[in-house]
Amino acid sequence: MTAVAAEVGDGLLVHPFSTAASLRQLTLPAVAGGLARAGRDRHELEVVVVNLIATGDDGPELDRAVEVARGQIAFYASTPAYAPVLETIGWGSLHPHLNRLSKEGRWDEMPALVPDEVVEAIAVVGWRGDIAGQIRTKVTGVADTVSLECTRRPDPGHFADICADLKAGS
């Protein structure tokens, strides 16, 4: 789908279940292939990388945000189409376990299988003031635009600060 979007679309929204490695190893080659098939240049496609955010102002708040992100990541990681993302960070073996639990309806057990390393590779995790820099590290060279996502625990106040930090270049 990524290659087709690059071939015929004006833009591409990259799913939040991504890592810095998957963006470079999976997304960029697919974009390049689609553009090449259409004889298009990279500047003809806007790539928007959606970032799953887990942030807080204090330890307990950050911990709660991480647990919400862990649950969302467990859900996505159970889906076969997203297994290659886990493979880019050496956690491909996690997918079959989560997939089996999802088919058994054992959704509540799934987050416990997702280690912090996986959460931190997929989500942008940290104090509000650090998020913009972490997003830049993850998406530099890939994204033309970024989007922030936290549908299961939204906090518009954090997002406003993060957006201001991104615009300011901090």
C-alpha cells in the first residue's frame, strides 16, 4: 500500500506502529519504488509520519501514558500486517504470541507481553519537553510532516506544547 500511495498519491500517512528502523528499512524503500514506477520525484509526495505519544508531567502520569501506549502497541502487534515492523527491531517472535492471544479473545493479557524496549521503539516516550527532539530523531530524513497521536489518552495541553517545540526547532 505504501508503494501504491507513492506511485499515485499526493501524500502518505505512515501508521503510528512504526520505528525509526522500520521507517528506513520498510517505508522509504517502498516509497522509492512507487515513485520510481511512476517516474515521480520525492518532492511530489508529502510523507506524514504519525507518532504514538506517551508523555506526562510526573512519574505516575508518564507511567500511565506508557501503559496506555503498551496496550495499543499490543493490539497492533497482534496484526499480521504489522509483524515486519517488529522484525526491524529484533522482536518478530512477539507477533505470533500476541496474534494467538487476540484470536482467543485474551486482549487483557496482551500488554504484559510487550517489553519496555518495544514500547520505546514504537512510541515516542518521555517528558513533554523531550518529545519534540525524540520525534525529530525518529523521523528525520523520512517525514515531511509529523502528526501526534494518542487517541486512548488524549491531552491537548501536551500536544500544544509539543507542537510549539517542533515549530521552534527545540
